[in-house]
Amino acid sequence: MNDIALIWDEVNGRADFAIANGDLVMDRGLRTAVILSLFCDRQADPSDTIPDGGTDRRGWWGDTPANLDPAGLDLTGSKLWLLPRLQVPATLVQAEAFAAQALRWMIDLEIADQVVPTATFPSLGRFQLNIAIVQGATATPYDFAWSVS
């Protein structure tokens, strides 16, 4: 893959373009694809609870019904935005499920043999998501942390 590189800003919990010597940096790996898959807001299902109690199900504008496969498996992004701010084990389990769902396309397209998400709370008010992308005998780690408050 060859994308414009994104860098993860752990302090602010967001990504930005990587720039070196006044020019955009290119990512020839999967890091940018992982960031986009995890941190673009996937559309919530009608049965999902919206955190602010509203009705905005978010989602990417390109994920219109006419563009989706019949099973809806090609939605962009993840549902990490739906996670409650509670630091409880159930939140970690749900985060891992959302991450696996968002990165499933890598397995479907045979870019990866396996995607292994692991979620933790490394400290009070912090959320850590570790992703291992397994390609053959090689597992490449991707780590992201952000505030949950």
C-alpha cells in the first residue's frame, strides 16, 4: 500500500498528516490504513446506543446503501466512538470486537492472515489499543492510546 502517512497524536487522541522537510511523508506499510480503519466513525446500527443520547449515527458519506455489498461488510471505519467512557472489562471486550470488525477487510482482501486486537486501560483515564497484523510468520504491532475522559 502507498498512502499519505498519518501520525497518531496520543495526547489529543487524533491523527494528522506526517510532514518532513515541508513535504507529505508517504506510508508504504499499513499504519495509515489501520488508523483510518479504527478512527473514522463507522455508521452505528439502529440498535446501537449513541453515547450522547442523540440520533446522529455518524458514518462516512460514501457508505450509502447503493455503495454497500448486500451484507454491509464494506462499511468504513469503526464503532470505537460508541464505547462508553467507563473503565470496565466490558468496554475492553467491546473495543476489541469493534477493532476486529473494522480491520476485517485486511483478512478478506488477503492482506493479513490474522488481526489480533488487545485493549487495556494502562492508567486511570487512558485507553490503549494494541493491534497485531499477522502476515505469514510476521506480526506487526500498531499501538494507539487516548484519553477516555
